[in-house]
Amino acid sequence: MTPTRLSEATALSRRSVLRLLGAAGTAAAVAACRRPGFLSRPEPTPEIKDLNLLVAEEYLFLLEFETIEGPWSEAYPYWPLVVHESDLDGLFNQASQAAADGSGAYDGILPIPMPTETQNWLDFELIQPWDAHLEEGGLPGADRIMEGMDLPVREAARARGQQMGLPINVSSIALAWLNAPLEAAGVTEAPVTWADTMLAAQAIKQSSSLIPFDRAFSPLSDLVAMIWSGEENPYTSDDHIKWDGEVALLALTWLQDMVLSDLMPENERGFGMWMQGRTAIMTSVDLHGAVANTFQGAGNAGFATTGANMRLGRDSAKAGTPFWANCMGLARGARNIEGAAAFGVWWLGPDNIALQRRIADVAPKPAYRYVYEHDLMADAKYDWQRTAMDTVRASVPLRPSTTFAQELAVVSSWMEEALDPAGYVPAQDALVTAAQEARAVRGAAGG
């Protein structure tokens, strides 16, 4: 795809579904909040050299990348920003192709979900560590970035003892619901636990034709999240998720009961029905709240979320919730690694809060504490993101694994068997077999 020098761009390709999310300009706010020269320019003045970023088109649109060029070029006129666009699914392949031909086409890449995809990027030698740029003696202002990054978020972006990504925003699993159907069903308190959710779903079934409860991105948003909600440590001693543990059995049995009671579809309907306002309660990536607002035109009164994973027990979040950091990576073989690292620290630093608020508006949640402490984030509509980050800070991070996606696929296939009323497989049988096959997948990959 032809690279775009942002100063020459008139329009960016945008997926039709994301077009509906809308975008309000933030250029004026960016200019007002940027403190000129907060990153000291290196001396002597560096050679003029393009800064080539490979960016998923979703992030170009959602984060209004075109508003960044002006402030960036003022601070770093010798590193003109050139954007190479990819769809999110093609990001890895496009980076791999550049590495294979040795072109050094890209300096920075974003977003890379970490730790869920870290190992793949490392195994193919597509990214390099940030440590030299973030540690003492590295980039000016980097110390403030590191101080503002909570330890679990920092750990999510680490591998092999090094910082492999600079977090942009944090995604986590949370429970959300539409207010109107819950109120109509007489549900007066927000669901917190599995039991609360089942009772609310039962009330909705009796009072409306909506799908009472559903999930998107199973098994991450249901079985995995439920394991996290009931285990102090969701991993075995040899770093496998406790797929066949006691909490997993309780979780899959609960899901079976929901299907058999017609409170949840056996196969997830996901975002489609949620965006149409036809699903009342949803466990999913916490972006679902912002998506529901926009597609239903309901405003903040239309949906609610605490930003928290539903719990097994009311008094303890246990391991919290599965979360991952969407990160900027430094491309291995980059021709302008200094520019890429400086861009990341400049863009995500505490003097660019307006840009961080854009993340909070469309792609929750900003990764740094100083964002939530700023006056620009005082609006109550951001409160659920603060609560969600409190949950993340107390959560057990996912662990990097090359086979994570394959293991999820194995578990998902056995969950489908267990949730199919026509071909019922006992929960324990499904989980024991799923755990064995997940281990075999890891073993075959040498893990």
C-alpha cells in the first residue's frame, strides 16, 4: 500500500463499521495542551530523515492520526511523519514482508497486542526492545512515561526480560448492560457476580424479547474471564491456564445452565446484536460500551458498565480480569529508530493529555496514571475507565505464549460441544479433554 505523508493526505481509508463511530477534531486541544519543547531536541540537529510508521487503519481513524502531524513537526521538523496503512489483521504479515526483503521500510508499528501476540512478533524477529530509549540516559521525558505506567501494564508489554512495547491503551474484559431493559425488568442494582447476572437475565427473559445475556470473543470473554474471577492464581505451576480446574468447571456448568434456560444463545451472537440493542447484558472487551453508545445513539444513559469483570464471589475479584496492552513496537531493522522511539514518548507522554483523552473517548483505556489525574479527564463519563484500570492494576497478567490463539481455539471447540443442547457433553469431560489438547498444542510448539 502506498505510504501517506500526512501533510499530503486528504482522506484515509476507513472501515465502514468504524466510520459510524464518528470523529471529532482534537487539533486545537492538542495544540493548547502541548508544551513546546518538552522533549529536548538532540544536539547537534539530526539528519533529516523520514519517520515511517506502519499503523492499522482502525487506529488511524479512531485516534485521528492526521491531527498529530502539526504538533509533531513543530517539535521534530527533521523527522517528517510518513504513515503506511494496514488493516489490523494484515499488520503482522505486512511487517513480516518488510523484514523478509530487508528493506527497513518501517521504524515503528502499532498496535501490537501484548502479551497475547508478543511471542509471535519476537519469534519472527520483527521488533526490538525499548529499554535503551526508556532507561536513565535514554530519551528526555521517558522517566515520566515509566513512572506513569502501572506495573501490571508494564509487565504485559515485557518479554525475555525486556520492554518490548510501549503501551498505548489497555483492553480488558468487563460486564456491560443496557439500562432500559434492566429497569423495565425491575433490576435495581448493577450485576456484580455470576449469580447476579443470571438473576438479571431471568428477569429480562420474562419482561422482553431481547437476548438476556451473551458474550463476544469466547472463550476469552466467558470461560477465561470467569477463571480469572474465581482463582487467586489462574495458572498452573507450569504456566498453563487452569482449563480443567474447579473454577473452570463451575464456569462451564454455569454457561450450560444459561443455555439450557434460554438465557444465552449456545453460539455467541456477539457485537452484531449488541450494537442493534437486541442483547441486554454482555461480557466482552470493554470497548463494547463505547460501541453501543454510538451505534444505538443512546448516549451515556443508554448503557452502563463498572469496567469490572463479573465475579464468582461478591467480596473478592480474585485474579481480576484478563487484559492486554495495545502497544507501539520498534521495528527491527528500522532506519530511524531514534525518531520512532522519540515519537512514542512524545505522543504518549504527560504533556499530550488531549491526545490521550481521544484514546479514552474511542478506544478505552489510556495506559498511564497521569491521564486519569488530569483535569481534562474530570468528566464523570470516564469514571468507569478509572474503575476498570483499578481492576487491571490488581489483575494477574496474561503470559506470553506463541500458541495462545491455538489453545483458545482448542478450548472453544470443546466449549461448543458442551454448550450444544443436542449433543450434550458433560462439562468436566469437555474441560479435561480441552486441557489435554491445549497442553499438546504447546508441547508440539516446543513450549
